[in-house]
Amino acid sequence: MHNILVTGADGQLGREMRTLGAASRHRYFFTDVADLDITDANAVRRFVENERIDAIVNCAAYTNVDKAEEEVETADRINREAVRNLAEAAKACGATLFHISTDYVFGGMGNIPFREEDPTAPLGVYGKTKLAGEEAIVASGCKHLVFRTAWLYSPYGRNFLKTMLQLTADKPELQVVFDQVGTPTCAADLARVIFDRIESGDYAGREGFYHFSKEGVCSWYDFAHEIAALAGHTSCKIRPCHSAEFPSKVQRPNYSVLDKTKIKTTFGIDIPTGGIRSYAVWQPSGKPKRTAGSSRTTKIKQKSKYMKRNILITGGAGFIGSHVVRLFVNNYPDYRIVNLDKLTYAGNLANLRDIENAPNYTFVKADICDYDTIREVFRKYDIDGVIHLAAESHVDRSIKDPFTFARTNVMGTLSCCRQPRNNGTATGRETLLSYFDRRSIWCAAIRRHALHRGNPLRSPLPYSAAKARPTISCGPTTTPTACRRS
């Protein structure tokens, strides 16, 4: 097991690394400026030494292209000095540095995709400081993999896709430049490439510079059109315009397409084209508000028009759960499916190998009894609905260890019940919980008759008693759909 430090863990790429790291066999340390100030060389060195770090993934950067022209020292401190600190610490400890750079190190005046060895000629402070960071890495002599990428987008932070979702929902007409060409790149895809290198260890002996983005080419105008179309924002008229019509303090590259031949051949990576289809239905700020007297059905219909839903499935690595997760991932590509499982004796991620790389699938290793963690999952993924399958289900074990069954089946379920209520209070919208229990919650003495919801619950075993209690308790806290199976 290796120790992995991820800096800038609250940014677009960093948060995708957090998601992947939850399922890793390695030990990850996710930090941002509040946890580790990478501009402090001594702090970086101490952290790397004390935690015996084997690899550093630097997702931190100053990325505001226009503001960098005014905040030159800040941009240089984060994009060059901090990178130098990480590189020197990696060199001292024999760690490998994974660093993220940008297409902006090139001048963008050509019309052939840029290769790793092509001459650099950054146009502004942002590109110049990012290039200086690359040079600091090389000068340090540390083992490194530098990934240059372009036009990054994700559900997190500020990016072009999220901005277009908002503007095309709010405005009747929009102008977008058509003379800047590149390739949009999903942060989750870049995170996956880095994560897979760390998990497999195949980066050893293959250090150097690599280019990664999605395949294909488009302008910002083309990208905006695709976003609006997939989000259903057809009422907004998008018009092409020249960059000169938007005066800026810095000239941006006209051509930012990267040649990915090296990374594909070196690591055997197959890079698909595009990829925004599964992400292009995030909710803009102009989403419909819920009004007094509006029904839940109407609300859900309004919402689904503007954004995909985020569905949490607990116990999704179990026998039943894995089938449910697979069904949703394969049949609802516009839904983000978050699979939360503690991976005890019943959970096995091998059941889901065929979908583990699906763009709309996320795995989180967690205990449903951990209230704070469940609350954070709801907040992070903006959960809209829960399919609650996690449970202790071995009847014989319930007799030997009733406390564990009570803890998981009662407290864990109540933890999941409370979150929809809390989420609704915070966001003003309801979250549906679907909870599954068993017919054994009824007393066996009435088995001669058909069982129905009105029958009294007289559970004869610790297992069934533990399943019965949440059925009673969830009602007042949320809007559950209780499904019983035999």
C-alpha cells in the first residue's frame, strides 16, 4: 500500500480524485490550502516526510486567466513556487510527482495538434507561470508525470459548461466566440487516467510529459450549442462572434488541440470522443422554483427537464444492490448513480466491474451509521433520491450479535431517513427514500392469512425486529416508499 498526497483536493480535478480514491487500496491524503499550504516549502517537506508519501498528485493551480494579469505574484506563487516546493520534496523522499499543466503553455497559433515536444510560447501570465512550474519540476530532478490538459469541466467549481447551463437557461440570446478551437475535457476522465496509473503502478520508468484531453475538435460556440441542446435550453439563441468583440487583458490561444498519441501508445489508453452527453444536464441557477400548492409530481417533471437526478443507492455492492446499481447505470445515463457500501462480508465490487468506468457511476466506501459522512455525501452529490438496500441480513448472526443488527438496520436506516428531511429543509425540495424490509417483520402466527400493510408488527427475531423499527420510525422524518419482499 502506498501513501498518496493529493493537493488542491477541493477543486474540479481534486474532487474527482476524492471520489476515485475512496475505492483505492492505497492510503490517500486529500488536502487543500486550509490543510496544507503548498507555498510553504517547510510545511510541504514536513508533510511528505512525516506521512512517507510515495506519490503526489498536484491538482492545485491559479486558473483565473484574466485576473492573473493583475495578480502576477499570486499566480507565480501558486503555479511556480508551490510546484517547485512539491517537486523538491518529492525528490528528497523519492516520491513521484503527478502534475497538471495546460494547453496555454503553447501560443495557439498553429493548426496541427500540439505534441509534447513542440516549442512553448505562452501568451499571458497564466500560461507563463504554468510553464515556469513545468520548468521547476524538470530542474528539481524528481520523478514526474506532467499532464497537459485543456478546457476542463466538471460538476464542481466554475467552468464553461456550468456557466453556459445558467446563461442559456436565463437569457433569450447569447454570443459565444467561434475563433477559439480546442477540446473540452471532463475532469472525471483525467482523474481516472491518473488514478489508474497510481493503482497499476505502470507509471514507473515512464516518467515525462503527456497530453490528455478528449478526442475531437470544436469551438466554444460549438460547445455552447451542444450544452444548450442536451440541457433542453432551446429558447436561447446562440450566435457566433469573434474574440475581438470581447476585449480582454490577455490574448487566448486560437488553437488549443493537443496530440494524445504518446499517452495512448505508452499506457494503452483508448480516449473516446466528446463525453458531455452524460454531464450536460446539471441544474442551472435559473431552475424552476417550487411554489405553494405545487405537487411533488409537477416539481419532479420540471426538474428533470433541466437536470439529471443524483440517486444514492446504499448497499449497492451486495447481491441485490449490485443488480439495482447496474440497472440504473445502464438504463439512466442522465442520472448520476452514487453507490455507497461499507464492503463488509456481503459487499463485493467485483460484481460491478462491467460498469465501474461508466461516466455516470460513482462508488463511495462508507458506513450508513456514520451520520456525518452520510450528510456529506448528500451535500457533495446533491442527492435527489435514495434507494436504501444496505442491511445486516443473516438471521443466525442476529441471534449471536443483536447489537450489530440493531445498529445497522435501525440507526443506519434512520441516518438515511433523516438526510432527505434535512436536505429538503436546506434546499427547499423533497428527496424520496425507497426502503426495503421483509415480510418476517410480522409475527409468524398470522401466516395463514394474506399479509398487508395494516397487519400489526410482531417480530419474533432480533433480525426482523431490527428491520421493523425503521419501518415505524421513518414515516415522520421523510417521504418514504416502503417495499417489502419475502
